Amino acid sequence: MGIWTKAWPILKVVFKLSFTIAALTWVVYNVDMSAVKTIWKNSDPLMLFAAFIAFFISQIFASTRIRSYFLATGLKLSEWSNYKLYLLGMFYNMFLPGGVGGDGYKIYYLRKAHHADTRKLILATLLDKASGLWALCVISLVLLLKLPQLHIPSIWICLLMIVGTIVYYLIYRIGFKSFLSSFVTTNAKAMGVQLCQVLSVVFTLYALGIKESHTPYLVLFMVSSLVALFPLTIGGLGARELVFMYGAEYYALDAQIGVAISLFFYVISALASLPGLYFVFYNKSLEDSPLAD
């Protein structure tokens, strides 16, 4: 048991690296990467900067969302302290895929520094993920309404959206009453996260010179975001590209543009995560202004 506990973090890193490399190798083999490189060179830097700003705003929403869940557990963190911890978690998830991961480290730190209840912290983290999944599904269904190629009646999509949201709320109300007071706030912020990331992709499409027919690319992006939720690759790298590659074939889109969009999104995510590196080396600075006003 002890050997397995020690070996698991290493095995997890090896698996993620292997899956990421295999996925990227398959994409490189099937996509004209010289065309992707040309697309990158001809992109509009101003629109790419706008895409970065939209993604950055999405992370502000995400940071305040998890803080709302923490507040519901009785843990009082200032926005700034919470944001620093959020950046550190982003960096761990993006660049250090082994061990406990970003969410695990945040739980460990808050338990140690603030004597917070571990069970409540885990529950808050899981609900944070659930709200993001809800927003992701709702926006995906809205986008599907604009894709007649799927031949799904609009009434069924609308019913699924409404019934799914009602079931989600009832589960919340019955099983997680202590978090119910923040239900509207946290889920509104979850929607803000996803809408800003969709806007980031829209700006990326404009940067690549795609001024119309955005919906299929956006649907593929939402599907790739769902796939990226599974911890199979490093920061979703490789998994997103596979979705865009095969999805582009299904919707008769340019696979090179799809892969370029996916890689741009990864670079933007990585750049936004880099400030978290500071807190890896200067961990004590996380303790500044620990209490909310």
C-alpha cells in the first residue's frame, strides 16, 4: 500500500505526459502544421491581445466564484489573497500535473494556514466544478440551436436545458443547503467564466481572419472544454486539438484553423498561469491580508 501511494503521483505524471505526447503526435501526423504555422504568423496581434484580456477576465470571475464557495463554508479570505492562491492553483494545474494538483494544494494550504474544515473545502471545490460544468452545458446547448446540421429539434434542446437546470437546482437544494444562499451568485459567475472564454475564442477567430460561421468553431471549443475536464493530458493540451481535428472534419471546417485556435487558447491559458510561479517560490506571500474586510 505504501509503495503504491508513493508510486501513484509518478505514474500519473507518466500517463499524462504519454497521453499528451501521443495525442499531439497524432495531430501533427494528420494536420498540415506548416499551414498552422502560417496561420499563426498572419494572425492579428491586436485581436489576440483582446482574446487574452477576455480570458484574463474569465479567470477573475473564476477566482471570485471559488471565494464565494469558501465564504459559504465560513472561511473569510480577501479577494486579493484568494486571487493569489487561485493563480498558484492555475500554475500547478498547467505546469505541474503530478501530485495533488492545483485544487488539492489549495485545500492543503487553507487547511494548514486557516484551520479550515477539509470536508467543507472539498465540497466547495466540487460545487465550484459543478457550477462550471452547468454553465458549459447551457452555453453548448444554446450554440447547438444554431447548428441545423445535427438535426436535433430545437424543442428538445430547450427542454434539456430547462429540465437539466431544474434538476441541478433541486440536487443543490436537497443535498447542499449550506451553499444554497450563494447559488445565484456562484452560478452567475460560472456563466461569466464561460462567456468570457467564448468571447476569447471569438477574438481569436477574428485574429485568424474568420469573420463569419463562428458557431461550429465555438461548439467544438465547448466540446473540447468538456473533454479537457478529464485529467488525461497536461492542461488539456492534445485533447483539445484532437477534438478540433475530428470536429472540423465533421463540420467541413478547416482543420488547420481549428488546431490553430486550440493552440492559441493553450498559449493564452499558459501565459495567464505564469504569475502563479512567483508563489511557488515565495509561498509566504500568500499569507498577506488573509482576512476579508
